[in-house]
Amino acid sequence: MSQARRDVETDEELEELLGFLRDARGFDFTGYQRSSLGRRIRKRMADVGLDSYSAYRDRLETNADEFGALFNTILINVTSIFRDTDAWTYLQRQVIPEVLAEHGPEDEIRVWSAGCSSGEEAYSLAIMFAEALGIEETLNRVKIYGTDVDDEALRDARAGLYPTKTLEPLSDALREKYFEQNGARYSFRADLRRRVIFGRHDITRDAPISRLDLLVCRNALMYFNVEAQTQIIDRFHFALREGGFLFLGKAEMLLNDADRFDVVSMRQRVFRRRPGDAATPYQPTPVKLRSNLGGAMQHMARNRQLRDLILDASPGAVLAVDAEGTVVLINNHARVQFGLTTNDIGRPFRDLEVSYRPIELRSLIEQATHERRTLRINGAERRGGADIQFFDIAVHPLVGTAGLPAATHITFTDVTVATQLKAEVKRVREELETAYEELQSTNEELETTNEELQSSIEELETTNEELQSTNEELETTNEELQSGNEELETMNEEMRTRSDELDETRAFLEGVLASVAAAIVVLDKDLKVKSWNRGASELWAAPGRGGRPAVLRARLRAADPATAGGRGRLRQDPRPWCPGGDRRRQPPRPQHQLHGELQPVRRTWRRRRAADGRGGPRQRSLLIRSRGVG
């Protein structure tokens, strides 16, 4: 009992805190869902170290900056350019063409982005219309309103500056066309920016913008309770023109407004206001009480009216069937969901479509009545055109005072979103499992590749060592070659020096041979002529060095004592030789060394007469045999 009392006191403190926020700053959060609202306020209280609403209210009264931190915690500003691409693609391909088709070439198109946060949604609408109409026509015809209750988010929206990550859903062509780089961020183009009007607006309290062709309010209604959602939808219905489109978020549906909105795409949450003045949502007709009725009768009528109101306020569709199978009760949700009316009360249940769609209920009613227990069917599927709905159905038998079956209470709980989420979670889980298996396979391949790379690295290291060793050997060989090259250069220099000396000696000897007047012939050991001078050429008719060496050789052989059996042996004259005709013997001449040993072979006195008949000088001929230079 004390715990329940503390819970009541906590709820009262939360309501007082919400009233204080409304009166102090003009933010009315009384229409928000208490569970999510209380959770976010408690999160902020935990951040500042407080554990009671009253203490946190005192902090707000003493610290004005705390309001901003609290509002940032409560107001979830989660948005991006073309968030939920599939829904925006459907809007661009199916809805925008119809909006344009219903207007003349000069008519104004009015669009409202309610709860626009930092403006990405409003700019997405501007880009979409610019792509459909062209930039010039969009500047002339389209007007886009972006509203929110968060002033800080609106400042960001008016600036129109976004980081690269926010623009990732855009292609490079669209980003270059509609955004200009400003440092590390991108700003929306200025001419289209003037067609987007941002302002503060509370959809639960302020008057809506009227005559709209398209109203976008995504993932904002989910934070409000049923009563606040009803008020907001009433304002949206008033704001839209006939045939205008309402674009909601994935977590939001219009299940109780079939008489005011047509479903264009339940999957993408696109609805359209029905033509004409739509009727107000169903309200039970109040019981007219006669003034002459007693107090007990008035009390019973009042209780019946309250019962109808309570049934209509229940979140699910409710039907009641008596023991004879006649429909005795249909609440507002059941009428909207299954197309029933108050005229269907009193009809046999078997004549209604709901008795066999989405599931056969007549046999279940008999089973629940016979077994006297509640039967539950989860995930019953009901198809309506292209849309699919899922319901959890409970069949509960009601027993009268005598213990006999009195009626059967049937409730339908719409679990479409939850079922779709479960299917999505299952699909994502399967994809994750597949991705995990692929990741495992990739890891194994990576490990194998790492091992191969390690082996390759080791081989490369070994090869590197071998190359280093080879390089060292090559360096050693290079040094040896350099040393050999230096030696060869030294030897070449010595050879050049010797060659120069030999050339000089040869020139000297040739000069000596040429300067000697006697005939000189140089032979090798095989009696081959090596060289002769001019005297030899004149003496043996050898015309220079290019003459006839064979004739010269024959003549020399004939004169050689070693040839022809001593024939032609030279006789040494015992008498000394004297110039001027004195034939006294002269002392022997010294031997000369020229390409070997020079030997005097023969002295011959000849007289040669010139062609003119005059006598020539005596000439001496020397045969020089070369024994080879050692």
C-alpha cells in the first residue's frame, strides 16, 4: 500500500512539474506519453544527481540554463536528408505527381513540415519539388513551412549548414546542385532557401497552417498520448485542403479516422484527406433523459453512457455476442477497423464479415463457451488490398449470475507494427547470421592468407639474405676487378712507354741504315729478308723495300758460303786494303749488332758505269745475317 501511495505521489509531482514547465516557459508536455516523458525527465535528473521531481523543479527555478538541457533531452531531434529512403522514393514517384496534376501552371503549392527539427526534412521537400518542377518554377510556385518547438534546432535549420555525413543519402550530382561547400560543411543553395520558412509552432496548442497540399509529420505523434494525438489529427485535417496528402512516420497510423482519411499506402504511411466536409469522429449519442424519470433510472442511463464512452476509449476493437449469437456491442475502434455501423448491433454474428475474417471466430466462440476459458489467437492475418494487418484476438466467455453462459467478449489488438518489426528482426537476424558465417569464412581465408604471407615473408627474408651475400661477393669481385684494372692500366702505361722507346729506337736505326752509304741487308735465321737500305736496293736491283725480295734472297744465297756446296765461297784477300788502290790488307772491321749479329760476308769491287759512260764510284756491299734478338 505504501508503494502505491508513493507512485501516486510521484505521478502528482510529475504533473506539477509539467504544469510548471507550461506556465514558466510555454512548453506544454501534458499531452506526451507519461512513460516516455517520465523516463527522459528522470534521465536528466540522474545526470544532475537528483532523485525527485520536486527537487528538480527547485533546480529549474534557480538555474535558467537547466531548461535548455531538459528540453534537449525531451525533444529527440533525430533526422536526416531523405531519412527512410523507400518512403521518400514513394512520395516522389506517387504523391508529388498527383499534387502537381491537381494544380494549374500558376497555382501555389503549400507544404508543411511539422516537427522539422534541424530542417533536413524541409530541405528534402524543396529538393524533391525542384527535381519535379525545375528550380525556376519551384521558386515561383512552391512554399514550404518548417516548424518545431525547439528553438535551438530551428536556429540550425535557418542556418542550413550540414556536415558531409548528413548529406550521405544524396548523390554527388544532387549535392553539387543544391549545396555549396562552406569549409568543412555544406550550405543549402540560397535561392531555394528563401522558399523555406522556419518558425516555432506547437502542434498541440497553436493554430495550424491552412490550405496545405502536403503535410509531413514523421515520428512525432508517437510521443503523444491518445487524446493529444486525436487533437493533433483534428488540426491536421483542418490544415489540409480536400485531396491533400498526409505523410506520417513508420510508427504512426490512422486507424480511427477512416471516415476522414483514405489510405494511399499503409506501408509508407501515406494518407489522403477525403473530399467534402468529413464527419466528426464517432461519439456515442447521449441518452436523452426525461425529467419525470426517477433518480435510479437517470443513474442507470448515466452509467450506460459512461460504459459506452469507456468502451469507445479502449485501445482495441471490441465486440460482444450474446448466447444466441447476436451482436450486442460494437465499440468505435471495431466500427472503424472492420467497416461496421451501429445498425449491425442486433444482427446475427455469422452474417458479419468479421465472423470469418481475419479468422473463423464462430467455432472459437463455441469452444470458449464450452470450455469456459479465454482463447487467444496471436498474429491473425487480415488482408485489405495491398495492405496486411495482424491482430491478436482474445475470445472471453462471460458467465451470468446462474452460472450459465451469458455472452462472449471478443477483442482485437492491432499488432501489425510489432509483427512487421518481428519479421524485420527475423530477417535482419538471418542476414546477420549469414554475414557472420561469411565473416567466419573470410576470417579463415584471412588466416590462411596470413600464413601464406608469413611463409612468403620468410622466403623473401631468406632470398634477401642470399642477395645480400651475393651483393657482398659482387662487391668483393668488383674490388678485385678494380685492382686488376689498376694493374692493367699500370701495365698498359709501361707497354706504352716501351712502345714509345721501341718506336724511337726503330726510328733511330732506320735513320742509321738510311745514312750508311754501303749496301746493308738484314736477314733472320731462315734467311728471310727483314730490312735493307738504299745501297742494297741499287746493288741487287731491289727497288726499295717494296722490291723483289726473292731475287735478292737468291743472290744472297749464291754468295753465302754455306750454300751450293761451297760454291761462291768468299776468299779473304791476305793483302791489306788501302784506299786509293792500295791493296794492303786492312785490319778486320768490328762486328756490328743490329737485330742480332752482323757478319761481313763479302767484299766485291765493281765498276758500274752510268748511262752517260762515266765510271761510278766503288761500292761495298755487306751481308748482315740476323741471329735473332734474344
